[in-house]
Amino acid sequence: MDNLLEIRNLETYYGPVMAIRGVSMDVPKGKIVSLLGANGAGKTTVLKTISGAMDPQKGTVTYNGQAVQGHDPDWVARLGIAHVPEGREVFPFLSVDENLRMGAFSRRDREIQSDLDLVYEYFPVLKTLIKAQAVNLSGGQQQMLAIGRALMLRPQLMLLDEPSLGLSPRLVQDISEIITRLNAEQGVTVLLVEQNAKMALQVGDYGYVMEIGRIVMEDTCARLRDAPDIQEFYLGMKDQGVRGRRRWKQRKTWR
């Protein structure tokens, strides 16, 4: 299977602190890859290193056969990598329409309007708010706007950082369905970072688990859903047949 993105032995620091420790992973073209882990595991740092927001000290990031580590974010974006950051980071005082057009800042073709129409087809609520300032949108609407803005780049690869953060279960399901549709209908490859393991394993094809800056487990999302460690520590499912065993005494079996 062709890999659109390959990461090898990546190390990135925040000052003297090593945030990711020798991470290696593959993102096959046309697939959804989920990256799981608790807060502080290093997931966001991986995405920032891919998109150029942070420079690695060691390792390589190869996209479409081309090394991209250490380049500026705008250069990386022009290659077709769209980053939807944690917290959405929409332009608060620009309208919905202006925010979406900012996603096409590097494009010089004449199909921007047709892509705007496509975004409004995926997110019809945004069309009803076309002139509203982003600051006045709900959290779910801002998340839709952030994904729509990324879609305006016409990306081959979309990096999604915690798209379910702060959303109601219904909106989480809506966002999950949109991610699946974009992958299936537009051919967008997705690297999804999530603390919401249930969502990530539902939409993903393959998954990686991070702890303290390292990859500690990987498999198909179907197999990860059935793994006892994932069920215990990420899906909140406990073995009811074992009485009196405390969670903090449970030893994880991953590497």
C-alpha cells in the first residue's frame, strides 16, 4: 500500500523538554489513521511537526516522497497538507465566508466558488451564517468552519487535532460522519488526533497509541477496539469478572 506520509524516528523538543521520542508511523494514501493518547502524550506536537509549526531535532517527515521537515507552514500547506488545529483557531472577527476564503489563500485557480459551494453542501448550517462573524458561532459551528476552511485548500492530507473537543455527543457524531464522507467522497487522507478513543476507532482504518512521547501500540482500529488495554484505559470498559482489582494496579501490556 502506498504511503502518503511517512514519519521516521522523529524527535521534537519544547526548549529542553523532549516532547516526542523517536516516533515512526505511516499514513497510507486514501485512509484515515487515528493517533490516540492522553493529554500531554505528544499527539499535537506530531501534527505541528508535520505541518511545519515546529521543527524536529531529529528524524524525517516524508510527504508524497518529499522531505518536508523544517520547512515553513505555508510551504507545507501549498504541497496539500491542511492542518485543523486544536481549539479551531478561526479568525474571530471575519465572517464565515471570509474565513473559508482564507483557506484558499495560496490558490490561483478559478474554482474557488465551486469549492465554497461544496463546503456549504457538507455544512449547510454555515450557509445560513455566511455573513456572521466567527466569534458568534457555537463551538460545533466553529469546528465545522475550521474543517471547511481546511477543505478550501483542496488538501490531499488533512491533519485534524481533537475535532471532538468540547462538543456534545450528537455533534461529535456529526463531525465523525463528515470526516468519513470527506475521506470516501473527496479522497482526502486523514491523520486524526483524538482523546476520544471511541470516535477515533470508529472512523479510523489504522491506529497508533502514544504515551509520554512514544508510540506504544499500533494495529487496525478494529483490532484496537478489541484490545483489553484499549478497552480498559481508553474506552472505560472494565472486566466485571475480576473483583477488587484497582485500575492503578493494572499493568498495561503494550511496549
